[in-house]
Amino acid sequence: MASKLDTNAIYVFPEFLSLSFLKIKKDTLKVIFNQNCYYSFFYNSIEEHSDEKQYADKNIIATIVVSEDSKNYLSFAIPNIKLYRIRIGIDQNTFYYQPRKKKQIAFMPRKMKEDIIQIFNILKYRNSLQDWLLVSIDNKTEQEVAQILRESHIFLSFNHIEGFGLPPAEAMACGCIVIGYTGRAGEEYFNPDFSYPIPDGDIINFVHKIEEVLMFFEKDPITFLEKQINASQAILNEYSLENEEQDIVTTWNQILDLQKSYTTKSEQQSVPATDFHSI
């Protein structure tokens, strides 16, 4: 049996359910937790020509995002939107640098499969990998993913329009040199000092860069090691669980302050701060 919705609560829901949920509960204060800005407007097709603007609803008092890219996207797309950014936290007890690594290159095959097939076949025909092992990360537990990343020297990123793009960041935390697509949001942590961003779809450039990094590993292993350590430290310093917790607390304190200035349509008076529920 479903529990009764509390009219004094703030309801939190994801970007892809925003329009549907507004129709269900019109007069309740809401917050959108937008984990991928590129899914924000997938609520209807081009042919429908809907005039509904879910983010314009006066009962949406804030939108939370997880990257600067999402913040920039939504602030441009929706004038006057109230935005708050929370940094994603990476558990440094799970994703961390370890010096004992194998000559292996990790990747995740779930996205951009056409690009993966092209890149790997070109590497094969050019005989570029030699004694390097390609390791696919799929259907693994978090602990298994972390172990593969800790054992790998290189991670290939096939991110595509991400809200943040966690796998490359976790790979960097494990000391992987990351090559590949930023997914746009990843531009904030794809530091060229220790990673190699590739323009989307640039297959030949992607292959060239893999070959360059493999050669770099053989010719200058000390500098390569320094880049790996720098990558791990930079990611874990910026995207720590402590920073995530701090951002969450700060954001919700500000949202609860906002709540005091809003009135519901039914009561036309201040709504007391109570609780929030995630849908």
C-alpha cells in the first residue's frame, strides 16, 4: 500500500520524470535532481510540439546538478533557474593508486560500440598493442571494477553526453592514464597534464594517441608513473566523499532557506520546513 504524500514536504525527482510528476502532484514544492542535463528535454517528441515547460513551474524551487557542464547548459537553456552544483564523491578506500600494475588497458563496452570496434580493429591491423592486454569491464561489481582499474596502466574513455562521467574519474583515481571522450562533462577533470581528451568520433586521433601513450610508457616510465600519481591525487582531492558531503549539506541548507519564501497554491502561506522525499 502506497504511503500518503506529505503536503508539507519537498519532493525530489530525476530530470527524466519531471513532466510526469508535475502532473501528479501540482501544488507541492519540488526539487529536480538533474544527473544528466542532456536528458532534460526528452519528455516529448518533436512532433508533439508541447508548450509545457516543466522547469518553469513555480513550485520547483531548485535544480541540483553534478557538473559544471550541466550547470552551464541549464543556466543557458532556462533563464532564471535556481541551480546548485554537488560534486560527485569517489571512495578512496576502493578507488586508489597502487604501484603494482599489469600491462593492460581497461575500457567499458556499453557505449559507443561502433567506435570501439573501429579503434580495436585498427590497432590490431597496425600491430600496435604488442604485449598489452585489453580488458573489458562489464557486469562487474564495484570491487571488481576497482580491482581492474588499479591493475591497469591505461583506461579508454567512451563517454557520451554525460552528466558527469564517473568511470574515467574513477580510473584516474586508480592511477590510470585516461585516453578518450570526455562526454562533455568530463572536460572539468580531463586535465591534459595527466590525461588525453579526444574529440568525439575522431577515430584516427584516438588510435594515434593510444600508440603515443604506449610508446611514452616504454621510453619514459618514470614520467609516466608521475602522471599516474598526479592523476590519482588530483581526482581524489577534488572529488572526495568529504567534498560531496559538504556540497550536499550546503546545498540543502540553501534550499530549505528558499522554502520559507514560497507558498503553495492551496494554502497561500509559508510552507514550514519539514522533510524531503526522493521519488
